[in-house]
Amino acid sequence: MTTQDTEEFDLPRSRTANERLHALIPGGAHTYAKGDDQYPENLAPVISHGQGAHVWDVDGNRYIEYGSGLRSVSLGHAHPRVVEAVRRELDRGSNFVRPSIVELDAAECFLATVPTAEMVKFAKNGSDATTAAVRLARAVTGRRRVAICGDHPFFSVDDWFIGTTPMSAGIPAATTELTVAFPYGDLAATEELLTRYQDDVACLILEPAGHAEPPPGYLEGLRALADRHGCVLIFDEMITGFRWSEAGAQGLYGVVPDLSTFGKALGNGFAVSALAGRRALMERGGLRHSDERVFLLSTTHGAETHALAAAMAVQTTYAEEGVTAQLHALGGRLAAGVREAAAGMGVGDHVVVRGRASNLVFATLDENRQPSQPYRTLFLRRLLAGGVLAPSFVVSSALSDADIDRTVEVVAQACAVYRKALDAGDPTAWLAGRPVKPVFRRLA
């Protein structure tokens, strides 16, 4: 069945499952961004299964889903080409004492897709790849400090990054002090940072693009700054990879980093990530050099055959079916519809869609046009009641025009309630519980 637009919308089985999850798993989920604190109270659906752009919860409700798998499932759930590629490898064994031929095939496929890179090493998650990039940058430069883009929300679960967030418990200050931040789009501020820590910054790491396009000449200027100051330029392409172009943002904007990291869309939900880059750097983690060895990436499950088969199927599907263009077209249609619906209900300045069409997010603003968790709660509650599961508006290529149209209808209904709350000057009456919470916070 599909959820109904009613104040009585309830998820009793999901509530019970959430209680059991919290009893056994710290936080009730294996990813903080999937926690039930990110959803209205008692309205955090626990998923039974998914197909294409739809998921079903354990209460039997069907939802149109956005942001699938934290942006990883860009082709839709159980995509037939990906599933078939995985099934073929499962019957042939998944992990051996020596490299499988699939590792060679996958490396050749990836480097053909991302021709700006010369070597690649696979892992299972993004954090391992970004941390390996940082370690490699420190090794080749002999420098200590890591410069992160302070405007981008997440780089790794490892200490060098998490120590800079409000959830820094357990991380020594001495580690955190070695990570410094620069603002996106501001070359002068970045050069000042590099000058202040002269000969001590190993790398600049950033997402090459975010909710706004890079200012003209910015990425080129950053490349020049890294060269002039002798540090490594790392592009975190976990999100931009495939969603900006098949070759990532570096392929779209034509600026080549020294190292880059890919994940999320690479496996369409299967666990695979990649560290790629210039041979002169990457080979330091190999056997064909005379320098001190770098422990780059060495994981038991980093080259499981079925995950690499999934990655190859994803890359083939993107290339043959023009998936990136589909994502942009679907996102453009959704953004236009949501903006029109919000404006029509008089909340166009309060429900705001941002980002590239293939990677849309939304902001929920209060009476003073400031970001508001209570108003986000109201909005999410109404979307869920209408059968839309949308912590963001990040699209998958499995969405149909009918899915987009239905989403816009539900958004319009949510915006009508939003308008009432704005007129009342307080959304509390429409929350039915505590507000949703930010992921990064010091106390539970």
C-alpha cells in the first residue's frame, strides 16, 4: 500500500524495530545519517526492501525515495545489469589468496572511465580511500599538516577529520591540531594559509564542487597554488564522481588533481571505493620504487569480486545509457516543480532547493529565513505522510516523470502546512514530537 496524507500516519512496526535496533546497535543504525534522530519522532521508517526508485517499510508503506543509500544508489535499487553482474561472480568465488583477474578488469575499466588518473586501488568505503590519500600526501611531501575545505561537511571517519567536528570525543588534541581549514572559492585565503604554515601543509583536500558551481578559475587557481607551495591536491569525488560526469568533476571542469577518491555511485549500493591518481605518487604504495614504502591500502575485502563486478556494470551502464544526463534532467524537473509549488503556497523564500540538478538538497528556513530544524521536521513529516522519503532531493535514474509529479504534489501539500506554521510564528503544533537533530553534535 501507499502512505496516506493524514495526520494519523503511523509506523508501529517501524517503531518496534527501531527500539530493537537501539538495543543491539549503538545509535540504532550503522551510519549516523541514517539514525532515527534524523527523522520526525516515531516516523523513522525501517526498510523492508527496494525496487528502482521505491522502497517499502516494514509497515507495508511504499515511498518514492530520494538520496538513496546516502547518494550511492544512483541507478535505483536492484538494477538488473548490476545485479546480474554480481550474481555471475558470486558463483565463482568472492575472495582469494592472490589477486583475481577481475581486479585487473576493474582497474582497466575505472582508468578508462577516469582517464585523468594513472593508477587506482580499490577499497570498501570512502574513509579508507581519503585517509590513504592523506597518508600518501604526508609521505611524499614529508609534511605534517592536512588542509581541508571547511565548507564541505564530511571527509572521513578517521581522526584527522572527525577531530575537527563537534563529535571529537576520544581524539587527541595533538591530532586535531594538525588539520587546518580553508574556505571554498577563496584563493587568497588559501594562499595565506599555505604561507602561514610554509612547508608544513602536505595536501589540500576538498570536494571539487558542492551546492554551488566553482567560481571561474577557482579550481585552476587551486591547482597552481598546490604546485607553487609543493603540496598535493586531492579531490574528494565521493559525491561528484558520476553525478557530475562519468569522469567526475575533474573530467567536467578539466582540472587534474594529484589524487582523487571515488565511492558512493561507483557500486550502486555495493561496497566499493577507489583511490586514484598520478603514477609517481601511487607507486609509493607499491613495489616498483626505491623510496620508503607507504602502507597505502591493504584490506582483506577491498577487492571482493562481486563488488568490483558491480562497479564495472555501473560504469558500463552510465556510458551506454547516458545516466549522468538523465540525473540532470530528472533533477531539473524536480527542482522546477518544487520551486513552483513552494512559491505557489507562499513559502518560496523558506523552502529552498539548492545544488546541481543531479545532487539537490533543500533548506527549511524559519520566519527570519534562518535554517530551522523544527521547520525541517514539519516538512519531513508531511513528505513521509504523502509517501515521499526525502532527507534530500538527490535523484536516481530510476525515477519516472510520474514519480516527480507525485513528489511535487506532496511538496505542495507540505508547503501549505508550512505556510500555516509561518503565519502562526511557531511550527511546534505541527511537529508531534521533538525536532530532528543535526548529525554532528557533542551530546546525544
